[in-house]
Amino acid sequence: MLRKLEAHDIREVVKIHKTELAGFLSQLGEDFLEKFYKASLKIPEVFTIVIEEKKQILGFVSGTTKLKGLYKKIFFRNPFGFIYSLLIYFITHPKGIVKLTKTMVYPGFESDIPELLTIVVAKDQRNKGLGKKLFLAAVCEFRKRGVGKFRISVYERLPANKFYKAIGCKKEKEFDFMGEKMNYYKYGDV
Ligand SMILES: CC(C)(COP(=O)(O)OP(=O)(O)OC[C@H]1O[C@@H](n2cnc3c(N)ncnc32)[C@H](O)[C@@H]1OP(=O)(O)O)[C@@H](O)C(=O)NCCC(=O)NCCS
């Protein structure tokens, strides 16, 4: 069953995010991620759809109709909570300050283009079509919000590039992000 993320799902979603996604947000820890998803529920331009079977979350997809300014909005939903989580992280990982600063220069943060933020399926549930179902649910949600095309960024090293190509995304360009090659894909009418 596909449905919108609810507050009681966040623990499970965070576990999947932390184990299956290698990006910087995961490194900030479960406490940070919990606050992040909780705050995202209050931001109208963001949506998260989960796929659930027998009351277990098997994967989820998140998107936003406007990435520009999003992280600031999320931060200001719970500034003291985020500062606390970040302080704990920086005390234990001092080099994380440099990483966070570099993350903020991600070009998408300056663009108004709608973006698929995350898509993930639990490892033991992959290659059964769940990723495709989630992706199409995101397409549907974007359309409901008047968005006919959106962008996806993904590290070149990830197998997910093949998934995006298989479901009809077109590679738009490559760029360097924090010393790693990333690809932009687009989906939908141009
Ligand atoms: C990317 C991901 C969501 C795909 O989910 P999934 O449930 O395994 O994908 P599906 O079974 O729906 O596959 C859909 C299509 O993509 C193809 N595909 C999926 N993963 C693939 C891979 N690693 N290599 C080649 N093709 C792949 C499938 O063969 C299928 O093609 P078809 O429609 O022609 O048969 C999943 O692999 C994942 O969670 N990866 C880790 C998280 C991640 O990297 N996310 C992207 C960055 S945000």
C-alpha cells in the first residue's frame, strides 16, 4: 500500500534512510534525521510517500516542488533541536563542519526546479518493482501539485543511475559535488 508519511512512521523511515543511503544527512545520525522528517511534515512543498506491507515500511520517496530555501525552512521548524543534534555531531566528528559547509553549496539549493529528494527501498525488497511504484507515486503527486517535470541528482557511483534510466529519466548534465561526480536527470515533459 502506498500512502503519505505520518509521524508514527518516522522511526522506521529513518532506519531505512540511515542504513541504505550513504549521503551526508545519514552521517548526521538518527536523531537529526528524525527531526528532519518530522519538520518536513510541516513544509507544504515537501511530500514523502511510503510503501507499506503487513504494517512494515519497505521504502519511501520524497520530493519537493521547490528546493530553494528548503533546508532553511526545515531548520527554522525546530532550530534548537537541530542545533543540539549538530553540536553533538560536530563534537564527535569535527571535520563534519567542513562537510556541512560544502553540502550547502549544492547547486539545487539555489534553484526553483522541483526535485525528487530521495528514493529508497529496503535492501531485501529490491528488484520487485517497489522502486518503480514509489517513483510513479511521486510523479502522480508532482502532477497533483501542477508539476509536470522534475529533476533528480545522483552520485555517478551509485547503481541507482541504472534505475533512473530504466524508468525513463534522461540524463541532463554532470557536475562535481564535494569532489565526487554527480548526475542530474530530468523526468517529465520538457
Ligand atoms: C534505486 C532503488 C530505489 C530501486 O528500487 P527497486 O525496487 O530495486 O527498483 P525496481 O525493482 O522497481 O526496478 C525498476 C527498474 O529499474 C531497474 N533497476 C533497478 N535497480 C537496478 C540496478 N541496480 N541495476 C540495473 N537496473 C536496475 C530494474 O531492472 C527495473 O527495470 P525494468 O522496469 O526494465 O524491469 C533501490 O535500488 C535503492 O533503494 N537503492 C539504494 C538507495 C539509492 O541509491 N537511492 C537513489 C539515490 S536517492
